[in-house]
Amino acid sequence: MEKIKSSVIIKNKRATFDFELLSSYTAGIVLVGTEIKSIRLGKASLVDTYCFFSNNELWVKNMNISEYFYGSYNNHLPRRDRKLLLNRKELDKIRRLTKETGFTIVPTQLYLDEKGLAKLQIAVAKGKRSYDKRETLKVKDDKRMMERVMKKF
């Protein structure tokens, strides 16, 4: 994964807890003017967001980009479906991976690249079971305890 140098980085923390991320891709998003202005202000959320295919195109559903305060009548709908921009090879590969049961496409991060364009990092993921989630919490807790012990010495 490459380092992202942007002031606006919106993460989907729930995705890493609920899913096992297998492969990730970076996609562009088709936005309207007031949407990019809201993203630059950090007014977006990836909670309960997922991607789906429609007519051989990848779309993101339920991504909340708040209305722009100065938008007047030009404002956008906060939770509208937005088209993702990937090349055909990547779309075919993602479609092949998600044909298997239990796999889904989850947005993990929304950021602005060095050119000021909004990019969405998506991942093909497999859902975790409840015992997998408990194991993740246990490993995280153990790691935190080890860091505390190491700080004392």
C-alpha cells in the first residue's frame, strides 16, 4: 500500500473489524461540485457503505457526503449512489472474486490525492464470524498490554 499524503482521510474502521480484507483497489469517484467541497471539509462517512455491480459498472451505495453549507439550490443528495471509476481488467477481476459466496466489496478509505481528486480505496472482503471478531479483539488487547509493559522498562 502506498502512503497517502492528504489532509482529508476518512476511514471505515468498522470494515477491518467486520471483514477480512483480501485485495484492495483504488478507484476514482464521479462527484458533483458540492460533493467534492464537502469532502474537502471532511464531511463524509463510510459507515454502512458497500459496492455493487450494475450494468458492468461498479457503484458505491450508502456513502454519506453531507450537504455543502453554501450550496443553496445546487446541493446534492447526501446518500445517493455514486459511480466508481476503475479500468475494465480490475472490474472483471473484482466481479470474478465476488461471484463466490461470502465475498463482498467494502470501501475502506476516502481521501484526496495530490491532484485534489477524491479517491476511494475499496477491498474485496470476506465476512468474519463472531469468534473471529473475538479473536481480533483479543490480539489487539494483548498487543496493547505488551506495549504498556515495554514502556515501564
